[in-house]
Amino acid sequence: WHRWIYDDCYRSYLLPLEKYGLTIPHDLVEEAWNRITTKGYVHEVARFFATGWPVNYWRIDAMTDTDFEWFEEKYPGWYNKFGKWWENYNRLAYPGKNKPIAFEDVDYEYPHRCWTCMVPCLIREDMVTDKVDGQWRTYCSETCAWTDKVASRLEYEGRPTPNMGRLTGFREWETLHHGKDLADIITDLGYVRDDGKTLIA
Ligand SMILES: [Zn+2]
């Protein structure tokens, strides 16, 4: 992760742009690293997508003891925060015995979706809520709120920016499928095998 953020993204991509006069948000690079290391972002993302496996075409396997040990060794404190949920994930991995984990009570609240990056708002203390374009929107961070509210507009700092992208329309999964029956969503996505009853994940 360190190489990805500091070498790939920062040193070889962002920093060279500085000499062309662009303002590089150095503090955001630090925050990207902070979100991964201190705030557990990657583990939150993994748990979110593992929760939603019935509406995906893939599913993360239940973890073995070796996996649990690996995570705790790599990320000290991981077990305290995520271990119990993954124990539940293992317990609920057997078809026919229970509902998918998303529909069982495992002390997990379905998060709001970030309007900008469309990853859910997984770091609670970073979440931003605001009424934008007449619509209540949630953002995973101040940075994503800024991207929608300030940057992706017709004007930026007094200059017209007609070619700037706009974050509009039916953006998130939850809006796209709102009000539909879960069985229809899964069928429409093509996630049922030829036998008509088994999911592909
Ligand atoms: Zn975001």
C-alpha cells in the first residue's frame, strides 16, 4: 500500500504535475495513507463487499485460522475490530442453514453510499452529508464532498469550466435498484446459474 500511494500515485504521477503549475494536495496523500493504516479503510471495504455477496458475481471465501493469524500479524488490532464479524461470516457460510449474512443480525449497519466515488461511507467520522442540487447526498469524506460541490461545476474559482465532468443521474447501486424485489435484482443482473436456483457467487 505504501508503494502504491507514495511511489505510484504521488511520486510518479502527482509530483511531476507540480512543475506544470498544478496545485498538488500533499496533505491528501498523507490522508490516503492514514485512511488505510489508521482508519482501517481497506478492511471496511472488504467487509462491505463480503456482506453483499448475493448481489455480486464473486464471493470471498470463509477464513481459515491461518488467515485470521495473517491479518492480525499484518494489521495488529484487526481481530478486535473485524474478527467477530468474520467469525460470523464463517458461521453463516453454509447454504440452507441461514440467510446470507447481509440479512442476519451480525451487528453491522449497511452504510450510506458516497455520491462521488460510489464506495460506501465506511469511515464514520469522515462522512459528510449535504443538500446539493436539491438532493440530500452523502460523501465518504470532505474530499469527495468538495469534488461534487466545488470542482465538478460549471465554474471553478471564477473561471468557466464547461468541459468539467458532472456527477449527475442514477449514480449509486441503491438508487438504481430502489423499490425492486431482491430476487428480481439478482435475476436481472444475471447472477443465477443455469439450474435456475443457485447463485454464481
Ligand atoms: Zn467518496
